[in-house]
Amino acid sequence: MAALTNPFDILPANLFNLLSTHGGLQRHYMAILLRIYELAEFNRFGLARERVVAEVTNYLISEGAEAMSAATLAQVMADEADPAFINNEREYASWFLRRLIEAGWLESEQQADYTEIIILPDYAFTLLEAFRTIQQQKPREYTGQLYTAHQLITKRGDDFSPALALSQAYENVRQVIRGLNELNQNIRRYTERVTRDRSVAELLQMQFDDYAQALGPAYHTLKTSDHISRYRRDIVTQLQTWQLDSAWLDHAVDELATQSRLTPAQASDEVNHYLRFIINQLETLDPLLQEIDVRHAQYLRTSLRQIRYQLVSAEGGFKDRLVSLARQLAALQIQGEIEQPESMPAFQTVSVQQPDANSYYTLPKRRAPFTPERIISPSLGVEEARALREATLRELGLAITPAKIQRFVDQCLNGNRALHIREFPLHLFQREEGLSWLIHTIAYGNHPEVNYDLEPLPGAPVIIGQLRVHPFRLVRR
């Protein structure tokens, strides 16, 4: 395998210096880059310079200029000789754009008509997408990835591509495992992020109503409707079958070598790696899920400890709450308030009645022993048993089976190969059970024990007696 290139050998030298050496400007550089990335993400022809400058100007007017400190402004002024520069938001935006182009985050291209286009290099797209993911703090999604891998491996059609199905299933399983490892290693950070600066009421609501915020709803889906046990056995069984099928392996290797321009030896190593990776990861996934559940339980205990601390700590203790309440009442008296405010909770009053015999402690009474009644099983006489048997056989004989449906269809076909719904014998539908026979004929159309097929036909519904039936025909196999 060829040695991997160091990313710093490809990236511009000053790419990250821009975010580390300009003090308070880092957050503004990042906010501007994310805005430009949002504009360029689905733009097919590049961004006009005027549009980029207008976007940066809008940021400076709305958020950036007010948040910059005096030291930051002095640092910007060191690069500009004109004192009026800082009061012109458009010139200010052009300065930010020039610095981003010099650092390598953006590139400028001049068109044939002398218009200037701003583009994002390929590495900038990758880095800014990662920064935006960090900014959004969305829980990782696992929904559908195992199902997709299951469908790719187990569903085979005429256009089935073994190399493509295996490589796509490998990527889906890899994303699931990577996401679960990331979740397991960062549960503490997720917990701290969710519970930071929360009141007791919010923590209690998270504890009992919305406790899945730390792990995300996607993990709950992975443990329930999209559980690994629904797909693992089918995937592993199919992959193990492919490992023992030399003809399939040769076909997959040839196809992968053609698609990826690899040598046969390299393609063979890739196919074997995909097979071993998926099987090993799916077979050893249960300990990882168990570890996540254990750490999730620790999260629940952590939130409970935080609630307990806030309830009984020095700042939130009962005595301090009484002192705070007394101070608030004293302030109201100083202001001349006589009545209590409406937001103050009212006194709880409980009606008191005269004590009776049930108001005092009563000793437990011993219950009487439970004595079940006798179970009497009546015995049937010979004639009663014979009558019940005959009635049961009669009911079974009236049941519609595939063999009876086949005889019914043979009677309708009457030696013909095909029969349209319009040609059905009308006398069959004049009886009460005619509708039942028609329904069972349609239902058993794909049954392996019958010798006919059901072919739907276009057109308006066919009226047979009091029935309106979608047109179809029966064809003998």
C-alpha cells in the first residue's frame, strides 16, 4: 500500500495561521467563512465578488462590527493607512476578503469579461463542512444505514453489482461503527453540554420526559425499530456464503478492479477486507452498545446528582430560600405593598374532620385461607363425541383450500388457456358464496400450490351482478 500524503503538504502554509494569530478576529473569520460556504455550497458557477462583499458587509453591519473590541480594530487599522477605512463597512468587508484569499481559504478567478469570481478550494469545502457540523451540534444519525446495507447485500436483481453492493455496504457499516465509537467516547461531553446552566425544573424534565437529548433520537431508533439484530444475521450469513464462493469472489474482484482501476491483487485484498470488516464489526457490536447503555445510565445518575446538589447546596438550601423570601417580602413592605403578589403561591389548606375509627393505626388482619373450588370436567358420551366430530369435519370441509380453488378455476377455464373476468360463469355469482370464491381466487393467484397466474389488465372496472371488479384474467401456467 502506498504511503499516505501528509495533509500539511497539500494545504497552504498560512491556512490556519489566519485563525490563530489575529486575536479576537478568529470568530469573525470563521463566521464569514461559514456564510460564504453556505452561499457556495449549491452554487454551480462560483460567486461574484460583489455578492461576497455584500454578504460580508451584511455580517459586519448586523453582528461583527459591534462585537469587535478596540484592540481588534487597532489590529485591523495597522494594515490600512486611511483613518476613514474603519467607518466604511464595504471597504472593511473587502479587507476581510483579501485576507481570506491570501491565507488560501478562498481563491479569486478572473473571467473573460473581466468579472472576478470567488471560489472555494476542495479542501475548504471539506474543512468548512466539518466546522459547520461542530457548530450545529446535531446528534449523529444512524437511521437507515443498517437497513441500506441489508438491502444492498440480500436483495439481488438482474442488474446486481457485487463490487458496488459490497463497497456501499462497507461504507454504511463503517459510518455506523464510527458514529457509535464517537458517541461512546463523548457521552461525558454531551452530558455536560446538555446539563450546563440548567435549572432544577429543566433537569427534571430532561430526566423524566426528554432524557434522550444526550444520545439523540437516532440512537433510540438504532436500539428499537432499526435494531442490529433485525439485519445482522442475514448480512453475516450472506457474506460468509460469498467468502466460500470462489466464482462470486472472482466476479467481484474483476468488477472492482475495472471500476477502481486496481490490479487484480489489490482488488482481491479490498474485497476480502470489506467482507472481514463487515462480519467482524457486526458480530462484535453488542459490547459497544452495552457500554453506551452503561455510560448512559451514568448520565442519568449525574443529572440526578446535579438536581440533588442544587436542592440541598448552600446556595439553594431551605434556609437560604427562607432568607430570600423574607427579603422579598420586606422589599414589598417598604414599597407600600399590603397584599401579596399574584405570583406568590397560596397557602395549602386541608379540611379537618373529627377523627373516627379509621383515623388511627389499625393492626393488619389475617386473611382467611384461599380454598379454590373443585374443577369438574364433564365427560362426553359416545354419541355426543361422534356428533361433535362430524360437525368439526363438516366445518373443515367447508373451508376453502388451494386445491378447491384450483378445481374451481379449472371448472371456469373449461380447457381454455386464459379466461377474462367478463367470461366468468354468471351463475357462480348468483349464490351467496360467489363473492368468497372470487376473493379467494384473486388471493391465491401467486400461491405455489395452484396452477394459474393472475394478470391485471388496464381499463374500467367490470360489473358482474352487484360487483365492480378491476379487470384481470386468469392464465393457466
